[in-house]
Amino acid sequence: MTDIFNEISEDLRRDRLKKVWSRYGIALLGLAVLIVAGVAGWRIYEHYQSEQAKASGDRYFAALQMSLAGDHTGAEAAFRKLQVDGPLGYAVLARLKVASEQAMAGDQAAALKTYDDVVSDRAVAPALMDAARMRGAYLALDLEDRAAVEARVAPLLLDTNPWRHSAREVMALAAIKAGDSAGAAKSIETLLADAALPREIAARADVLQSVIRGSASADSSTTPKVTQ
């Protein structure tokens, strides 16, 4: 008796499957084809992206080699081309290198404008935007007044910003240039108090601190004494 019930149940399942297949079979086949095609297309796209990234990396390295060889004009042209037709990541890096090549070629004003263009581009990742802001601030020390330089680095002074050390160094340099030794000393003290201060910047800060102290000592020694 059990075998009969099993056979009946099996027949019912076959009938249901036949009905489902007759109604949806073509659609199911189409869906399966679309899934396979989609996976294949994605793999092809991934391969294309990988090849593009590799090619862009090779172009970026070649431009760097030109720069190291002293051909800043050629390097700038190569970086500009990569900026136009390279993937987004390499395109932004190329823009930063264009500014660097302009500065090394002696055109600091053009370099500063290039950095500013990167900073104002909201499509650029915040980390790269901050890098452009910081590099531009160093150039601005020779091109702009103290207030303008300080305004450039103000967004980078937060304790959580990885560029805060360089920003405080620029604040000190801008103060020194403006003749404000006290302001420079304060910026350097804040800088040296940061436990996460990189060694390279710490070494430069120590030198600046010594220069400021030496300058203050010289000023005090040359100040005439007032006799009663």
C-alpha cells in the first residue's frame, strides 16, 4: 500500500513540474542565460580594468623616471596626458605631479593654481584633497602673506588630521617670515608636544626652535640699557 501512495505522489510531482516547465520554461532558460552572460561580462570588465590600471601604472612610472632624469617639461606633459585619459585614481595623482613638475621647473604660481584646482574639485578624495592643500601651503609661503597661508592650513590643524604636523610647521614658518618670533615659538611648542610627531618634522622643528631662541638672544643682547 505504501508503494502505491509513493507512486501517486511521484506522479503528482511530475505533473506539477511539467505544468511549471510548460508555463515558465522559456523564461527560466532566458534568466539562466542572462546570469551566465552577466557573470562573463563582469569578468571581462574586471580584466579590462586590471589591464587599464597596469597600463596607467606603467605610464605613471615612466613619467616619474623622466622627472628624476631632469626632464620636467616632458614629465609634466606625460602627467597631463594621464590626467586626461587615466583612471580616476591615477588621474588625480597625475594632477598632483603636474603641480610638482611646474614647481620644480620654477613656475610656482602655476603650481599653486594647480594644487588649488585639486582642492576645489569635490570629486577628489578628501585625503588627496588635503595633500594638495598642504603642498600648496608650502608653496604659498613664498607667494602669499601670513594670513593667506594660515587660511590654507586651517582645515588641517585638527588633532585628528594626519597633516596637522606639517600644517603647524607651515604656521611657524609663516610667523617667522612675518617677524613674529613669539607666534612661531608657540606653533613649534604645540608641534613638539604631539607624541605622534614624525621624526623628520621633529628634527626640523628643533632647528627652527634653536633659530628662534638664537634670534631672541641676539635681539636682547643688542637692546640698549636704559640708565636712570
